[in-house]
Amino acid sequence: MTTRSARTAPRAHRRTLLLGLLATATLPLLQGCFPVVATGVGAGAAMVSDRRTSGTYVEDEAIEWKAGSRISEHFGSNTHVNVTSYNRNVLLTGEVPNDNARAEVERLVAGVPNVKGTINELVVGPTSALTARGNDTLITSNVKARMVDAQTVPAHNVKVVTEANVVYLLGLVTRTEADAAAEVARTSQGVRKVVRVFEYISDEEARRLDNPTGAKR
């Protein structure tokens, strides 16, 4: 006989995972004021089940902070650039005033220690309004929540970034997982386009990373 607690355990687990993912989604908003505190809390909550090694996770956090600082020092408030590092590959989204600034931002980021590659999705144009950025944050939270609810996507291994209603998906995933994540994002409210920035791994590699033997790498 199945007890009530046994039946409700998966649901409780999903709620816990959802809260953690939504908290992580808000970190870009917090990091501007409390970079050290926000990064520490996010790392402690998310590192346990991440497919990246602990060292790579910390490197990604450092890359984002150093790259953001370089861009801010060089351009001040003349650009709006979001830096997202996953497995040392850096996604650049946002707006810059001209093509020269677009190339310069990429050059600055590529020079940050430990950066393996850059994906430059910067748009030449006026900086986005705060209302638009708030809407992008809501879209990110909704996509993450739907991934948790769907249970067909390893939501803790998919990073979601939204810029101008375009959703970018990062992570170490299998082809099947990527397709499932992209479908959830594509059918989410307010999403204009989905861009895959995944690194693909085999089913065998995914199982190995999800069930490591011994200590965290």
C-alpha cells in the first residue's frame, strides 16, 4: 500500500527544485549590488547536481564577474551587455551602439583567463528599457518552471537566458534532452525565438556525470 507521504514526495521534490531554479534565475539582478554574496549563495545551491565540475562552475562565476567588470570599465553605461559563461564558453547578449563596440566587447571577453570560446549575440542598437529587461526575467522564470513541471528536461542542467524575448539555452545535454528543453521554451508564453547554445554529450556520458563515483570532481 502506497502511503500519502510516498505519493507526495516527488511533488515536494519538484517544488524544492523549482524554488532553487527560480532563485538562480534572479541572480543577474542581484549581482549588480551584491556580487560576492549572490554568487556564493547561488554556487552553494546549484553546484551539487551540476554536470560541470566544481572547478569549472567556480571558473564560470569568475569569468562572468571579470568580463562584466572589463566591459563596464571600458564602456561605462554606453552598452547593455549580459555575460553568461557555461563550461567556459561565454554567451554575450544585449545591445551595443555600433559594430566596433560589438567586436571590442568580444575581444575584451576573449581575453579573460579561462575563457574557451565566445558566442556573440550582441545587437547593434539602443539599450533596452528596464521594463523590457523585467519581462525577459519573467520569461526566464516561466521557462524554468515549465521545465521542472514537464519532468522530461534535466532542468538543473539547462541554463536559460532571455534577451528581447529570445531564449538562449545552455548546458551539457544529450540530443534528446536538448530537443525537450527547446520544445518547452518554444511553447512558453512571450518567447519569440529559441537559440540552442548547448554542448552535446552522449547518453552514456550523461549517466556518468549524473551518477559520479566517489567525490565531486
